[in-house]
Amino acid sequence: MMKANVGEADQVIRLMVGTLLLTMSATGQLGIGGWIGGLLTLLSGTFGICGVYSLLGLNSCTSKEENDSPSN
């Protein structure tokens, strides 16, 4: 199973953008690209996993352990 790499703020933005893209596609303002982009964005926001972030080694997720660890 993949590890979450999308933080809370990133997830909220992805959910809003995905919903907007799907709504615009449903009303005929966007074509098939809107459906695909909206679905992928909505899924990454829902599950907290982004394939592009994984490929690039990015992570916007902060864990409680990272915040609680003492710095040297």
C-alpha cells in the first residue's frame, strides 16, 4: 500500500478543484480532459496519495512524529 504524501491543506484544495472540474465537465464547459483531470484530482484529494508527488519525491504531508521529534 502506498504511503500518504498529500497534506490536509493540499487535500482540501484538490477536493475543491476536482469538484469544480467535474462540475464544469458535466455542464459542457470542459471536454473529456476535464472529466479525467477532475476525477484524478478528486481521487488524490480523497485518498491523500498523489502519483506525481511519488515520482518527484515530494511530500506535503506532515506527521505528528515529525513535529514532536527533538531537533539537534
